[in-house]
Amino acid sequence: MKLHRNLALGIVEGLQNVFTNKVPLRVELTRLLKLNRKWGSRDRRLLGQILLDCIRWKTTYAHLGNLDPKTKHFHWKLLGVWLLLKEYEYPQWEELNGLEELHTTLPLDPKKATRIIRHSIPEWLDQIGIEAFNEGIWEKELTQQNKEAPLVLRTNTLKTTPERLQKTLASKFNIASNRIDAYPEALMLKNHVKLTHLEPYQKGFFEIQDANSQLVSHWADPKPGMKVIDACAGAGGKTLHMAALMKNKGSIIALDTYPKKLEQLVKRSHRNRINIIHTHNANETTVFESNHKKADVVLIDAPCSGLGILRRNPAAKWLMTPKRIEEFQELQLQILQKNAPLVKKGGRLIYATCSIFPSENSNQIQSFLSTKVGQRFKLLKEKTLLAYETGFDGFFIAEMSAV
């Protein structure tokens, strides 16, 4: 197999932008594909695969290639190690000189490598992982986080049922899927395929959403006719799910500080045929004044480190730092205190993150409950969903009631 140089140039550019310019992985991948529309489907898939692999396994590849990040053509040489590991034809490019002899020492011998090298993580992340979990659990979680994430759909039950959707995908598009116990609307695809061009997607019959992400809305358990506030709605995956659980009856106020995300939510609402969602900028004071103690449910899907979804976004472990996590913790507590007063007496407050670490989760809940605002709430239950136990994204969910 051979890798063409124009594709290699795109991969290296992507690595430089993610590692050096701190561009989010999904944003960079989308940009590269838009700039190179002439690439065929095979090349587009290959670019995504190699980019993800080189980001995910940066430390491992650097160890195998005896590379320092300050090494000349470091990103090229990461690509070179990938080519050798995958047994591609090794190109005679100047940027890759000096790696050919590595083929005799590949692949990595796990018994001769530290956990940091085996799992390709920064040292600080390994330290907080050991502090949060014992070594056995942390090892299992790292192993799972370095595997490819499954592709999971959420059926829009306003339009169809999981059974009918499963049959439609199989009969019309030859897409096989399985139902998942404990996730009522979910279908897990047997293979990764492109979906957004399919008629069922464009007509709003399903959304692409991880199974544990779907579980958050079930913890919120919104009923038809309720008033629900999604305090950090983003593009609205959980907002749409709650609207479907409410049978499109009641009211959902979707808040976010990013107008473009709310615009995307509006578009998705139209595609899903949902009309109970009302979007507002989270900086609007009037929304908070007019809804003080009026919401049956307030969901806070809080901004976080994203260290529970490294399978989907391995760049997070390189872009995140302990200092940034502390900043997220401060923001999370601010969001809790700002939105908790919207919950009416007897109502419920749901807090969720896609992090698995106590500092952003259970510790954060205890900090909130000790504040003046938090004293009117009682913790009902909380759970950390680990990837190695569930097979899906790492999440934390807590449910509190207003007394």
C-alpha cells in the first residue's frame, strides 16, 4: 500500500494545527476535508484514520521513533512511524529520512514500556488517574479509551420506533445495527458509515449520539407538559432528546453563550419536527428573572475537560492541562449557582459532564451543596459511567431535588 504525498501534506498540516496551534480536532478535520474536496472517499477516510492515530498515539510513536517534539520534522516523523507500523510502502521523502531502520524494533513490546508510553498519555493525566482510581481500573479505562468509539444512533421517537428504524437501515441501505439494553432509543451500528446524506437522517428520524449521552436525558426524565431548562444546550443533542421524551408537549428553554450553536439547534429542531424548544443567550438576565423557581427540571451539561471521551477526541489529552481543569471547575460552580435558582420547589437539577474525574464531578457537587444556593438541594443519586464498564463514552451524572 502507498500513501500519496498530497495526502501526507494534509495529515502533517492537521497535526501541526492541532498540536501547535491548538485547533480543535473536529474543526481541523472538517477544514481539511472542505479544502480538498477532490480527494476520493478512500483518501478522506484514510486521512481521518491517520490523523486520529498520530494524535492518539503521539507518545508511543515518539518513543518508537526516538523522537523529541523539538525534532526537525517531528510531525512528519510521527507519520513515518505510522507508515512503518501499518507496513505501508515507505516513501523516499526528505522529511522521513532516518526512520527506515525502525522496522526491526516494531511494534512496541508492552512489557518494556511504562503505562505513559503504552497508553500514550501525558504524565500529569496518569497521576490524576491513579489518584482517582486504582491502577487496575485506570489501566482498563485507558485501554478502552484508546479503542475506536462505536457509532450509536438515537431514534427520534416522535417519527419512528427503534425497531422500524433498524429495519429501514438494513433493508434500504444495508446498514446493520443492534439494539442496546438499558438504552431504549439507541441503535449501535456494526460498522462506521456515513449517515448524514441518508433520507432518514435528513428527515429527522435519528440523530448521532453516544449511548451514555442519551442516558443523561433519561436521568432528567422530563414528562409531557413540563417546563425544562437546558442550561448549556450547545447544538442541542440532549435538548432534542428531552423534547422527544416529552412527546413535543410542554416547554424547553435552551440556553447557551454561543449563538452559532443555538442556530444549529434551531435547524435540528426543524428537521426533527420539534416546536417546544425556545433558544436564548445564556447571558440574557431577563430569562433568569422570568423563570426564577419555575422549572420542573434544569439540566446542566457542564463545560468540562472532555477527558471521558478520549476515544472520540484524543487531542483533548494534549490540549488539556491541570490549570485548564481548575478553570473549568470554577466555571462549573458558577453555572450551577446561576441556574439552580430556576428550579421550582420539588423540581430537579441534573448535572452532567463528559469527564470521569471527581474534581469536576462528585467533588463539584459537594462544593455546590455547601453554598448558600446549594443548601436548598438534596443529592438523590450520582454515577460515574466508565468507558471500560459500559463500552460507551465516559460520563458523570448527578440528580438533585429542590426542597
